[in-house]
Amino acid sequence: MIKTVNLTKIFRTDEVETTALNRVSFEIQKGEFVAIMGPSGCGKSTLLNILGLLDNPTEGEYYFLGKEVSKFSEKQRANTRKQNIGFVFQNFNLIDELNVYENVELPLIYLGMSSSDRKKRVESALEQMQITHRRKHFPLQLSGGQQQRVAVARAVVANPHLILADEPTGNLDSAHGEEVMNLLASLNQGGTTIIMVTHSQRDAEYAQRVIRLFDGQIINENIKSGRAELPVI
Amino acid sequence: MILNFLTTALRSLLRQKSYAIINLAGLSVGIASFLLIALYIQHETGFDKHLDKRDRLFRVVEIQNEPGVGEQHVAITMGPLAASLKADFPQVVDAVRIMPAFDIQVVNYEDKYFREKGLYYADPSIFNMFNIDMLQGNPKTALLEPMKVVLSEKTALKYFGSTDKALGKSMLLGKRSFIVSGIIKDQPAQTHLFYDMLVSMSSAESLPEFEWMKGWGSNSLITYVELDRPESRVNVEAGMVDFLKKHVFSEDDGWEYLEMYLQPMKDVYLDSGHIKFQNVTASGDKNLVIAFTVIAILILLVACVNFINISIARSVKRSREVGMRKVLGADRQSLVYQFISESFLLTLVAVVISVGFIELALPEMNKLLATDFHLDFTGNYLFNIGLIALLFIISLASGSYPAFYLSRFQPVRALNGGSGIKGGSAGYLSKGLVVFQFMISVGLMFSVLVINDQVRYIREKDMGITYRDAVFLNFGSGEDVQKFEPMRNEFLVDPRIKSVAGCSFLNGVSGSQGPVFVDDSAKTKLTVRFGYVDYDFFDAMGVSFAAGRNFDRNITSDKGGSVIINQAAARKLGWRNPVGKRFNSVMGADTSLKPEVIGVINDYHYFSLRSLIEPAVYVMNPERFRGVVIGLYSHTNQQEVMKFIEDIWHDHFPGTPFQPVLASEFASGNYKNEQKLFSLFIYFTSISVLLSLLGLFGLTSLLIEQKTKIIGIRRVLGGSVWRITAQLIRDYMILVVIAGLLALPLTYYLLEQQLNQFAYHIDISMFHMMYAVLSLTVIAFLTIVYKAHRAAKANPVESLKYE
């Protein structure tokens, strides 16, 4: 599903040049749950942004669903993104002016779905995340755990092939964190590919594979035992 | 999707109430002011539009360049002009002469006596040329014969109680009897020449006192021509030189320096500021209309700039939303739609509120301008289309920059609270906008100060004549002059009355101008304005003498044999000691008398301050008195004494309505319209100053809010509150100085242009400029100090967390 070849990202300012990713190559199969770990500043989030088509790499190739997407224009990236990728962020990134229902509905609006279809999908996503009773509430009226459940509902509502989670439990206490991780695990069991950036070893336990980054390079890739067999594309 | 956009917009507005209020208040006040001015401009530019042949109708204007008054444009012409133009120029399809019937003071039918303002002599061609709807009578014949009069519906009702009863009836105009030969529809209000009664021109021609109308020597009639096509104007004007040679210059004592041109009917109302003796009922001022248009656009611009500024400044707060929408698949286009629809929504709300403001302001504005402006959503198509266009233009103008700016955000950075736009363009933009705001504020403040001083100057300037404590009574007819002397003595019995004097008018001068010839070998000629006053006029009106003496009852030769001149005349004639000099003849006086100059009065303004004081010659000639001026002691209760005056008036002139003209009202009347429009202009300019200050306050607040993090870091590192504030102030003051340097020269130039239209005006001083810049600097300074100090005093931990 995902293949990167020598993916490199360099941030340049007038005086300083920082290599955030240095020739990173790996593959992720459909249905995998992969955790990306590493110390602060190692390039985890940069990698996730490129994988999520929020940013383009400076060099290297990136194949998403068999297509080389590293040179895509903003419009092409937006189109690919909205059809295939769901995002979950550490700080939830819900839109404060929209209520729970409207936040979850937003990706479907950008997909141009009819209002009746949207209604069905949103209701189902809210139900799946057990947040239906809060549908009229605004983000600021919810607890962190509830906000992240809404964010997950928003990430899954369009049935994306891939969910990218950037430290999804970083702003949550352990109980709520576990709740969110269980949600992601169950989505993965349903067949959704998940790539998650995390600092937490405990969260990484949920993944089948951990990619460890250090100074923009992969230093270790290990497949954990005791989890489902990797499906083959 | 639109619904989602609008929901977000509305909730976003509600969340940031203070900025929403600044935005909405600014925008709605701006739109309301713009629309109020638009109503005024629509009114001013809508005159004479009822004339079907407007494009082909022209008024004949003379350029006289006689020695004395210098070059002057006048819209009064000679009696034979209309017929000769029609005869000599094939392009002139028709021509009409119109003349105010100043000789008819009172109109009477049975027990009804009125003074009519809209009373004119006119040729029969008026009906066709001005497409007048005739309700009764035959337009071809109604004004053909002498002693015929045509009435408007309103006038017919006034005298006869019904329009059906008027036709064929006989009524008294002055002392003569006229037959009502037609009833015409009332004219629309927006006409430069408002007539209620039209008397056949042949009536005047048949009367001995209008003998002068047959020659080319005197000007008194307005001539309008109808051309075959508008472009023919050039041909007719080109032929004027020969035309004048043929008819005018060939006369022995006729004009020597005369040109003529055709003024398009569409310019008559608004663009006639340079023309004297217009005999119009309404005239506007093109420059004021332009000034109002500029201020309307500035107000709208300020409101839009406020909107843009605040939107951009708020964009940092909204960057997370923009980022997330992009992550979820929004492309630039849909974000642009979103922000434009937000701006549309806000503008729509502002338009609705502005309609409320307009409804509140209109009664006041109507009272001030004596107009009847009202919002008409069904009939005034132009206004409604303009309103809708305005809605779209403001939405696009104010929404598009924020829309394109915000939609450029890169999603990753936007999610982290930054714009992700390279080069810090928003920083320069903010500074640029602050400078722009300041420029407008400084320019407007400067204008308000200067215009305000000019208005005060006009109001308070010593006119050289006391238009106070005096009242003028207009005689009903020429014969009333005979009864004047006995009435005068009765008035003087009352101790409250200081003096009584016959005169042409309150200001001492008549409408007539003409040449005086100096009794010297060079045959010096000077064109002067004539004034007919008696012995006590100058005393009654507080006009002082520079040299010589006043007319004296005991010196018989003073009656026609002596003249008094003003200083302007003495200057033009180059006389250092005028007293004792003689003229060969003076209009209306016996040429054999060689009148002697017995006195020189100090110059006084007999017209408004717009024009220079022209040479004037005063003659003691009771035949030409049009009324009497009564001077009162200044402590007198005018209302009480007026009753006494009215009783005496009715004893002497039982058939003449008592319509006193108060000197104070006459004086303010000269500037009333101007003063009102200037007040209105100052109101609107003040509104735009306030708007730009409001915007500046909002923008400064937001920009300082954005600096909260920097302030926090500096505080953590040990920076003092005042040091941080001082730096912010220094940064801003540099912008203020730049704005001042840019705005002042431009505004100075524009104000000079405006002031130069007044013959008497103030000089723009450094004080005006300093005051404009300083007052705004202080306001900006206080805003910054208040906001920066608050931000700086906050707990640094809070400031850092905030970002």
C-alpha cells in the first residue's frame, strides 16, 4: 500500500539547513498497524505528514496505492487525501465552531456526498465511537477523551484505506488513552491500515510493527510476535 | 457546503464578539453613510431629468468682459436674441424666453392676495420645448396673446378652489387684469426653474415699461434653445462671433466685449457656480457633489480596510481551522468560497443594520437639508440595484484578500498555528495597512479642521454691513413708493424704531449692472452695480463711510445729482480722492446733471463671500425703490415691534400681503445651504475619522495580542513591562510619522483647491497639520499603551501558553 524509496526532507531557512528525513525507505502493506517511534526531533511527524500527503518530500519517491505521489500538486494531494486518508492528531484539531456531528460530517462534505448519505455515515461513525449522545455538543464542552473519540470518528467516517495518527494519546490520561488505542486496534482488525507516531511504548504494543527513527534515519524495524499474520497485497 | 460555511462563520463571529462588533459596527455605519450620501448625490444629479429633450436643450450664457467687474458669465440675455438665433441658425429648432415677473408683486383673485415666487413671463414655445403637460387649454395659443396667464394645478386650486373653475377667469396680476388661458400639471420638484404661473411674454412686450426688451442693449431674459441634435452646439457656438457682430456690436451704444455660448441643460443645475444672474429657483454645487462622492468612497474604503485588517489579524487564530479543513480535503477554491461567503454574510447583516441606521438618520438629514429623502425599495430602482451591487462589491473587496491569504496556508504549519507563508508578507501587510489607516485618518482629520475653520470664518467674518436688527418690507407695486413717505413718519413714532429707509433691497443694491462714464477726456467707462437707497439706508444697516458724506435731505441736488461709491469702485477708477469727482451719466439719472461723488463707503459684502466685492454706485432715486428697510434698536423685542409694523403696513397697503424679510435670515440665507452642506460634510468626515480610529484600535489590539508570546518570552528573560511597551510604541510611532508624511501633502493640495473657490478664505496653517497628526498620535499612543501594558503585565506563563 505504501512504499518509500530514499525519502528525504530538508528544511531550509536563510542560514540553517536541517535534514529532517534522510533517505528513508520502507514498505507498509494493506491492513498493517505500524508504529513509528523515536526521540523528539527525529523526523517522526515529518514522515507522517509526507505519508499523509500534507507535505511533499525534498527528494525520493513515495508510492501510495501503487502511484508515485511525491510530486503531486496541492490539488492532487487534497483529492487523494480526502478519498483515502483519515487523520487523528494529538491535540484533536476539532473545529471549535462546529458541533460533534458537524465536525464528523466535514470530510463527507468535501467529498461531495449527498446529505442523506452523510447522515447515515455520520450516525454510524458516532455510534461506532459511542459518542452519539454528544452529537450536539461543541468540542470545548467535551473531555479530552471524548474529543479524541470525535476526532477518530471524523477520521473513519469516509471509510479511508489509511489512518494516520500523530501521538493520539499524547494529551489524554491513561484510561482515555487506552480507550482510544482500543478503538484504533478494532479499526485495524476491521481491515484499516494504521500508521501511528508515538512516544509511548505502551501504545506501540498495539502495533504489529515498529519503525524506529533517529536523526531522520530508520535505525530499527521489528515485527512483533503474537499478532495477526501480515496480509499480503 | 454553503450551510456549513455560514454556520462556521456565524459561530465564529459570535465567539469573537468584540471584533465582530467592531467589524459590524464599522461596516454598517460605513454603508449607512455611503447610502445617505448616495441619496443626496442621486438627488443632486437628478435635476431636470423630466425634460424629454434635455440632451438638445441649452441655456444661452454671455461672457461679459466690460471694464470694472471684469469677466463675468451671466445667464440673462437680450429680448430679440431668441428669435434671431432661430432665424439665423438652421440648427436652432426652437427657442424660448423666460423672465421672472419681478414687476408683479401681488396676485389677486376676489379676496385672495398672494405674492407668487414662481411667476414668469414666457414664450408659447415653452410648452413644447419643456414638454409641459397641459391639462386644460390649448398649448399652441395659451400664451400667444397678451394678458394671458397659465396656472399650475396647485395654483389654480389655491385661487379658485378647483382646477375646473379657473379657465377663462380673470385675475389681477399687479394692477392689470389677466385671463386664465390654461392649466398645467405641477412640475416635479427636481427642476432648476420652478414655475407656478406663466404669463404670456407678449404681455410684457405690449407694456411701455418693457420697451427696452425690443433692443439689444439690456439683459434680463433667460433664453433656452432647442437644437436639432446635441452636436450642433459646436456649430452654433462657432457662428456666434458673426452673429454678435451682425446684431449686437453694430448697435451704437451696445456691447463691446461680449461672447456667447450654449450651456447644456444637464449642467444648468449642478455646474453653474461660475454664472451670475441666473434667475433660477434651485442650483447645486458640482464641487460639493464631488467632495461628497470622495468622502462616501473613503468611508466605504475605510470600512472595508477595517474588515480586511481584522480578518487578516484574526487569521492566526483561524489557522488551525484552515489547516484542518485542508487536511480533510478542502482545496483552495472551497476555502476561498468559504471566506467570501463569510464576508457576504457579514456584509448582508451590516447592510440590514445600515438600513436601520439610515431610517434613524434620514429625518435629521431631511430636516437639515430641507429635503424629502426616503428609502424606497420598490420605486427607486437605481438605488436598489446600487444596494445589491454594493453588497457584492463589499463582500468581494473585503472578503477576497483574507480568502486568498488564508487559503494559501500550508496545512501542516497552519495546524501548528502559523501561516506557513514564506517571507513574512503578512507582517509587511499589517504594517502597510496601519500606515494606510493612519494616512486616511490624518488626511480626514486635517480636512475636518480646515473646513470647520473655513465655515466659522464665513460665519463670523465682518461683512461690513449689519444684517441684524433690521427688517425689509417689499412694496406691492410701483405706486406704493408714493405712499412710502407718510408711512415712514408713522413708523418713526415708535421709539423702538431707529430708522426707516427706502431702498432697492436689504443689501442696498439692485439686480442691475451697467456702465458709468467718468467726466474726463479719456471717456473712462466702468461697469458697476447700482444701488438705489435713500438718506437713512447706510445708517440703518450700519455701513460706514471711508470719505465724504451721506445723502442729505436738505441738499436738493442729492436727489439724483449726487452719487456715493464704494471703495472697490474708487480702486477700479484709480481715484485716491474720489469725493468731488464727477460722472457723465449714471443709469436712471439725468445726464445733464453730471452727478458728483459726495461720499465713499467702506466695502461691504452685498453678496456671499464666494464672490469678490464689485464696484457699486449708489443713487438716491425713489422711483427705483423696491421696498423699505426698518432699522430697530438692538435690544428691541422683534416680535412685538413686528405687530406694530404690520398694522401700519395694512393701513397703507390693504391689498398687499405683509411678508417681512428679516435681515438676519437674509444673511444666513446667503450661506444657509452652504453651511448645512458643510455641516453634513463635517459629520460624514467625522464618521470616517471615527471609523478609521475604530479600525486602528481593533487592528492594534489584534497585533499586540499576537505579540503576546514575544512579550511572554521577554518577560521570562527579565524584560520590564515599560521597556517592552516603549519598544512597541516606538515601532508604531515610526509608522505614524510615515503616514503623516504621506498624507499631509496630498490633503493639503486637495484642500487648497477647495478653499480657492471662495473669494475669502482662511489660510491652511501648520497648526492644522500639527493638530491632525498630534491628535491621532495621542489616540494611537493611548491604544498601544493600554493594550501593550495589559499584555506585558500578564503572567508570562499565561502569555506563553496562549500561543
